[in-house]
Amino acid sequence: MRTISYSDLKDRFTSAIGVDSLLSVEESAFKRSLNDRIRGIWTRAKWPPLTTVVEKTIAAVNVATLKAEKAVQIDNATDLFDVHAVYDRNPYSDSLAKEIEFRLINGYLVLPNKITQTNVFVVGTQVPSTDYGNTELNIPQFMDRMLLAYCLGDYYRSDGQNDKAIAEEQRAEEYFMQELERFERMGLQNKIKVNVYPTNLTTLLVRQTTI
């Protein structure tokens, strides 16, 4: 994934508000805004640069809140944030991969009892940092324009300049939609074709969730 540096984004923000450098309190506010906005963008769409495939082991679960013969624990996972789909093989390297239906219950992906695999491949999003600007200095490049506009909007709103804040927030949303449309066009060219496992689950199946 292509990235930009925190210092580059900060310099662009500093220039946009018309100062030579940020005061300590201003940079702290910028970092808070940045981290909050990154998390919001991260979870609003299925961004291809943030996609990951994680192999997980299936196990029986017998706890007070859940009993299931086939399940995968994903709560507080360090390698997976949102869940998009589950497959019997890696869908990005194996054309015979079949999608497996699932339900999300109490931090577990509950799978159909009839499957015979011991492992599954979970497609979802990477886990975002919570400390951009400090321990994490690389920011996804596709977010740069929207992040700059969102952070400027937050800055102007905190300074009581509501008209400027609204204008920047609208600009950020335009950038968001432009990036979304760009990736959707790319996705039409690179769509994964997979079979779907039949399931005997009778309740509504969750297709995406935020952990």
C-alpha cells in the first residue's frame, strides 16, 4: 500500500491554516483529529488497500454465551478489524475457493456444521493504528486529500469558523466519494469469482461487522 508521511500531511495542514509551525497544543489537537478521522474513513467502506486475508483455525466453542461446533474467534484480533467474507481457500490465489456463510455472535464467526475444513481464510480489513503521528508515521496515501480537508474542518470548527468548517467537510466528502468511485471502477476489473458453500443456517447471516 502506498503511504504518505505524517510530517508531509502535517506540513500541508500547517501551510493551509497560514502559520509557519504548530504550537504543541495545536499539534496535539491535529493528531487527535487525524486519528479520529482515519478510523472513520477506515470503517466506512471496503477499501482495497486495507484488505487482508487471514488464515484462522476452526474450533468448537462452549462458553456461557455461545455453543457452536464450528467457529472462529475474532474478538480483539490483532490481524483483523472488519470481516467481509470467509472462504475455504485463499480466494486471491486459488480459483477453486468457495465462500462460506457465517454469523457473528459474541466475537465468534459461527460456521455451518457441515463444512469439513479445519482452517478457513477470512477476508477483511487490517487493524488501524490508534497512534498516528507518534508510533505510526505512515498514512494510507488514498486518504491524504480527505484527511487534510477533514482535519481543516475540525480546526476551523474548534476556532468558531463554522462557514470554513462546513466548506472543508463538504470538500472532504467529495474527495471520499472520488476515491470510493475510483476503487469501485478498479474492483469491476478485478472482481473475485467464487462459489458459495450451501449452508443450513436459518437465521440472517452477517456479511460485515466492526469488531
